Amino acid sequence: RMEIDRVDRYEQPLTLLMFDIDDFKAFNDAYGHVEGDKVLLRLGQVLKRCLRDTDSAYRYGGEEFASIFYGYTREETIAAVEALRIRIEQTPYAINGQVFHITISAGIAEFDTTMNSVMDAIDHADQALYRAKREGRNRVIG
């Protein structure tokens, strides 16, 4: 809500990102939740390095994350998230000497005055996330 108040006050765009790790349940089933938690921690570190000071990121639940981009248009957010997606895909993870990579699917929604609430923006971004999943995963949909 504070971010939306800032949008109203300064008339700057605000976009919401929702993303999750592709096939993470299969990863947890194969390697266990302890290793899964290590992947989530490493992903959080990558995310933190890729965001600006004005952006914020949150673990939304399980392997799903949300991030708020203040002052970025939808198109600028798509470009930033595409760079993040590639960075995550290129980051190596190792378990018992085996190196692997993860991918993410992401959905983006720009908050605008036609939305009735923060939940509308979350719903739009979440729908875009599920569209990315349906269209083959490892992609950004805005």
C-alpha cells in the first residue's frame, strides 16, 4: 500500500513481478527440502544483486517470489526481469559434486488507476506467471 501511495504522490509507474522456480517440486522430491532451501537462499542472493535500491523483493510462498519495481514502466520491467531470468539460469548450483541450473517463469503487471486494489495487481501478475508456465516455462510474460 505504501508503494501505491508513492505512485499516486509522485505519478511514477509501479510494476509488480511474480515468479517461481520451474519444476521445483521435482527438485525437492529428488534432492530433499534441505537442498531446496539452499537453492532458495542462493536465488535470493542473485535476486538481491540484480535489483536496484528502490526495488523490493519478497518470498511470496514456497518457491514463489514477488518484487516491486518503482519508477519502471512495464517494458522496462520486462527488460530487467529478462536479464534476471538469464542471470538465474546461468548461476550454477552444486549438490554432491553434481552441477545443475534452475530456471524461472515470471509474470509482470503494471499497476494503474483502473485497478481497484493491490490484489488486482497481484492477480494480473499471477495470471501472467501462469501463462508463462503454460507457454513452456523459463520465460517472462508481461
